[in-house]
Amino acid sequence: MAGSGRGAWIPHATLLAGLALVLFPIYVAFVASSLSLGDILAAPMTLAPGPHLFANFREALVSGTLGTSGQGVARMMANSLVMAMLIAIGKIVISLPSAYAVVFFRFPLRRLCFWAIFVTLMLPVEVRIIPTYKVAADLKLIDTHAGLVLPLVASATATLLFRQFFLTIPDELAEAAKLDGAGPWRFFIWIVIPLSRTNIAALFVILFIYGWNQYLWPLLVTDSPGMTTIVIGIRQMIGTGDAQTAWPLVMATALLAILPPVVVMLTMQRWFVAGLIEPEK
Amino acid sequence: MERRVIFSGRLFPILLLTPQLIVTIVFFFWPAAQALRQSVERQDAFGLSTEFVGAANFAGIFADPAYLASVEVSFVFSVAVAVLALMPSLLLAVMADRVVRGANLYKTLLVLPYAIAPAIAGVLWLFLFNPSFGIVGSLLRRVGIDWNYLLDARQALLLVILAAAWKQIGYNFLFFLAGLQAIPKSLIEAAALDGASASRRFWRIVFPLLAPTSFFLLVVNIVYAFFDTFGVIQNVTQGGPGQATQILVYKVWYDGVAGLDLGGSAAQSVILMAIVIALTAIQFRFVERRVHYG
């Protein structure tokens, strides 16, 4: 059976091969970010790290490349961080009360409200991209944080997840709160939200990664260099992708774009895995 | 499922729902309605007047060889991405389910690509496969393969498929592993006692029990390949060479933003909406079934 007898090495060998496949592109990016452009262009590139790691990262962070017109990657990371946090927190903040309303109240149009939120699952921003741009333009939201974040903030996923969790809160708890004279607002703030801690943490990880990695909408709705996110900005550094490109800086930037979502995922791994898989069960 | 104990009040719940409803109406329903309206209108070149043209935009799209080519590219791309992202993940999950030592480390590292943006995955793979200096690209040329994805349509498609599939491995791995761990070990042990070989145990017991997870992941991966891979395409090939890697979402963007063909782009959006609605419906039908049976 598991892990004993002959053939016990097969799982480990397969997993190590899988790890090599998954990690190789990242490792090559790491090595490239420690070399000079000449080292990279002298194909084949070495697989041993070179001496320029810190210099390359510093240059990328502070001054960027020609393609970014002197804009450092540090600024782009700050923009990405603001966008990811606003999207993650925004989604959680508007979904908690709406899920609470559809679960703990009976009121006219409750079903309609629930379905209105639910069908947004079927309208990802990618399919309504041009008309959404038009709406943002009419509301004078182009190149603003509100315009960047609002169209991505309403989504059914967070509301559905919280709704599912709220349905498992024991009736006795709500009854006891009512007997103690707690109104719906106090119950929400002092009981429901603290009980939802784990779900909030799990959702935060997923939404932070979602927000940080957004591409199409930020590309369309921002145009000033001061709003560029790192995932968009790296494209300006590559240009036509030929030998003129400052590849060590591009690869340093790629690693900087990977780092924050990976750190968030690893530090909150326990909640993240549960949060990702539970709602599908 | 409904709750027994509820609070009374009508205004308060509406207030709680207001922020989400406003955002939903302004940024979801309104643009979707606009897309529907624009899809049956045509604007003149200066945007001064619009006229109702009925299904003409749709007819135009389906008569356009470039659009039909894009449909074909999207189909090949999404099926290839789904298959390539699912098979290694299943194999790795089966293996990870068997090991005890190092299980957590394998899991942590294999999940990493989940956190990486598709656009950045594209950059990593384009660097590996650059024909002149990429580690893999230059190796391919040295062994006699004429590797140049900038000129060769098939190679370009292959490269964006690889980059897009690689990014999904972590997600699929997690779900397969959770699915495997939910299978009662006693079932497998009983089969082993009856003398079923390891491969027989896998194909006769594990694989059928994993079918719901696999089907769910298949839909999720196709949705991902259709709608979340714009960044991969934009960074690796910009839809080229020619239109060899122009998937439907890329074409909506390209025709609407670069081509300024609003009616055509809106009609394309409407078709995409129909695709998402169909995929979501399939997914929910199936999720419901799973709730009933398992």
C-alpha cells in the first residue's frame, strides 16, 4: 500500500519532475535577473546565478527602463497594491451586508435581488468590456481609482460564499441575540462578522490574487503612467521583444510581480486552501 | 435551504443590499444592455448617427472568415489548455496522495502558479522560448527544429497554450488532491485485499469517484482559457502571427479598441455572453447533482 514496498520511489520521482516543470520558468527568471544583458544574449544562457542581482532589482525598482519612460517598478507595485487591496476589501465590504440581508430577512423582491446578484457570475468584465468602458467614460471615471476598481468590485462569488456560511449559523444564536434585545445591526457586527473571520481571510487571499493579477480592464481604463500597474507595465518594458529589451530588468520585474500574491498565499495558506475548495463542495 | 429565525424590517435589508445593487446595475446590467442594443445598431464612421440594423452585425460576424478563424483558434486553444492543465495535475495529485514525507512541501510548491498572473506567466514562457537566446528556444534550434514562434502560426499557438496551461496546474492539483482525499480509504483497501492491482484500483474505483471533480475542473479550465488568458496572448504574440492566436476575447478587444467597430464588437460581446451563460448553466446543473448524490 501507500509508500511501502517496491516502487515507493515512483511518487517522489513524479512529484520532483512536476516540481521541476512548475519551478523551472521561475528559476530561469531568477537567474536572468542576476545576469547582465550580454550574459543572456550569449546563448545558451547559464543556469548559475550571476553577480548583478541587487543592482538589477534596484535599477528596475527605482528607474525602470526606457519603455517605462523613467517610471520605476516600485511605483507600479504601489499602484498594484492599491488596486488589489481596494478590490479585495471592496468586494468583502459590499458582499457581507448583502449576503446578511438575503439570509436573515424576508422582504419584498428578496428573490429578485438575490438573482440580480447571482447572474453577474455570467457577466465577467471581459465580455462586456467596451460598453463598460463607455459607462466609465460617461461617469468621468477613466484613469481614476474608482473607475479602476468599481466595475470589478461587484461579484456574485463573495456574496454566494458568505450566504452559504450564514446559512450554517445556528438559529439558536440569532434567537438568543433577539432575547437579549440585540437588533439586526448589533447581531451583524458583534456575532456574524466575528464568526466569519476564517471565511473573510480565505476570501481575502483569493480576491487579493484576483485583484493583483487583473489585466484587461486596467489596460483599458488607465492611461497615465502614474496609474500603471506592474502586470501592465512589464509589457512596456518588453517592447518588440528583441535584443534591445533590457531582459535582466524585465525578469526582475516579473519576479517582483509574482512576489506579493505568492507571499499573501503562502502566509495565509491554511485559510486559502479551505476557502478555495469548500464552496465547491 | 431557508432560515427559521429571521429579523423583521423592510427598509434595513434594502439598505444593506444597496451598495452591491448599485454597482451591479451601473457596471453589469447597464453595459450588458448597451452591448445588446449596440449589437443591433450600426454607427457611421464619425459616430454622429446610429441606425437599427437588426441581425446584420451578427450576420456580418458569421460571414467574416476572420471571425470564424478566431472561433476555431479559441476552440483549439481552450480544449488544449484544459487537457494539458488537467492531465499532469491529476497525475501529480495521485502521487501526492500517496506520499507521506514531504507532502506539505510538494503541495506548497506545486500550488505556486495559481498566484501568478496569466500576463506574467506569458512573459516567463516567452523568455524561455525566445528563438535567439531563450534557453529552450535556442536549444530547439540547435537540435535542428526551426523554432520561431514569431513567424510560425502553429508554434505561436503551442507557446500560448503551454504558458496558459502551466498557470492552471496549481489550481487543478489542489482540487484533484482534495477529491482524492475525500475517497474513503477503506474502499481502496478492500479492492487491494481482493487482489486488484494498483492500476485496476485507480481506473475502476478512484477515477469514477473523481469524475465529478474532473468534470467541474474541465468547465472551470475552459472558462479560464476563454476569458482569463488575454494577458498571455497580449504579452506573447499579440494575437499573431497574422491572427493565429487571436482568441475571441482578444478579438472583441482588438475590434472594439483598435478597430473602433462598436457594433461588430458589441455583437461579439453578446455571443461571448451566450457562451458564458451556457458554461455557467452546465456547471450549476452539475454542482446541483453533486449536492444530491454526494
